[in-house]
Amino acid sequence: MARRSLLIAVAVVVAALGLPTTAAADNVFGMNIGYFFTRDADGRSSDDVIWNNLDFLAFYPDEFDGFTFGGEYYFGLGDYIEVGGGVSYYQESVWSVYADYVDDDGTEIEQDLKLRIVPVTAMARFFPLSRNAPVQPYVGAGIGWFSWRYSETGEFVDFSDFAVFRGNYVDSGWAVGPVVVAGVRFPIAPQFLVGGEFKWQDAEGDLDESQGFAGSTIDLGGYSALFTFNVRF
């Protein structure tokens, strides 16, 4: 399903780039801020590290939900199409403890789980009522290159002898996946527009097996609810 969605996104972007310009092209610079909702536990694969950590650590996957912000740049191809891209930033830390074990002195065995995702996207957006309407709904699709970093820092249990030790496990990399958006924007002045956007992304990073994480992948998928501000020039 992810591969099929990615192929569709590529086709949309390629087709949009090949469209002739039917009106003078113009540019749109945008900024956004909102909330990123990571994938629920029941949507994660059996290889996902967060899913596997739930076997012995006490936390909730939705604790990884957090604020996101970004910027983007688009140029118009006629009255109905924009192509461009952007970059955004998300990072969240989750405090966890072992569900069934405590230290010899009765204190919790604590860890800090941290996930950072920096998506870089290439997108095409379609405006069915035109880019000049008083209300401008749109849908879009494209490709995301996701720079990610995942770490687990704190105290851990060696199950061979149940000794508690301190550790810091970190991995990072890039992943590629489809991105789909739906939104609406409203002109508030000749050059300024505000609106809202829903953005869905799907990608998975491969973790270094030598680090000893509980899973071999980290799910980078989820959706964002965003407030948008655009300047058209």
C-alpha cells in the first residue's frame, strides 16, 4: 500500500511539472504551525520499536504526539495548480519506566525515549475553485524525504542477570514515503492568505541492529493538523 501510494504521488508531481503555464506564474511563501499525531499502536508493524517497547515499558504511544512547524514555497501553474515543497520540524520526548521491575532500592527504572522527524517534501496541489477564489480549498500529493533520529537514554535491565545499568542508544537516518494534504485558505488581503491544512505522511526508518533496540524499525507515519499563513507575490 505504501509503495502504491508513493507511485501515485510521484505521478502527480511529474504530471503537474509537465503542465503548460496558462497564466502568469506567481509565488507563494507559507509558514505553518500545528500538532503532529503519531500512528496509534494498532497501526504499527510488529517490527516497530515503539510497539515492541510496550511489552516491558510503561508509556502510551500517543505521548509521542507533539508540536510541529515549518515553511514552504510554491509557484503557480495557471489558475488551478501549484507545485513546490517545504520543510518542517517535530521532536518529542516520552518518559517511561519498566512495567514489571524496579531497582533494588525500590525506585523506578526510568528511560527517556526521544523521536525527531524533519520532513522535506516535494508536492503538487490542485485548487478546484481556482487559486483566485474567495475560498480556496485544495488537495495535494507528493513525496517526503524524512530525516529522523530516535534515542533511548536512561536505566535498563540486563535480563541475563537482571542487573540495572545506564545506557544511551541512538540511531538516525533518512526514509522516503508518500505525503497527502487537504486544506483550505482564505485571502485576507491582496497578498496575504490564512487557512488550515491536514497532512498525512507514511514512512518507516530502519534501525541499526547493533544498537540492540527492541524493534528493527521506527514508524514515522501519522498526520498533522496545521494553521497556515501565506504570502503571495
